Amino acid sequence: GLMQQGQLDDAEEALKQAIQQRPGGYAAAELTLANVYRKKGQCDKALPHYEAALKIQPSEPYANGNAGVCYQRLGKTDDAIRALERDALDDG
């Protein structure tokens, strides 16, 4: 089911701490944090974390697709297309 707002806030805090504790980068935590922001309707905050996850793990399948959705919501069509194209290429 859908996470409640309080759970999302708790998850956000836990994930931020996890990311800070791994200086080399933590793709899974970045991706999950981005998804938390997306579920809260904060795509502007989600995108930097999708991009961070992709820097660490370029073939991360969910990051490109979800980033594409966020770019679209923010009206950044070119970025959305680029992210969704990367997503399609990774499926091959």
C-alpha cells in the first residue's frame, strides 16, 4: 500500500543519513530517496538524487524511468525524453 506522509518523512531522514555515511556513493539509497520525494510530489528534489544514483550506477533501470516521469511533470520535455531513451537502451 501507499506509505503515509509520516513514514515518508522518516524514510527521508534515514536515507539522508545512510547517504552521508557512504562517501563513495550509495546508489540504492539515492534511488529510494528520490522515490520518496517523488511520492511526496517533490520532483524538483527527487531529480538530483536520480541523477546521483545514475552517476554511481549508470544502468540502474528504475532511475531513468522515474527521472523521466519527474522531468515530464516539471515540463522539462527534452530531459524527460533523454532519460526515457536511456531507460529504453538499458532494456536491450
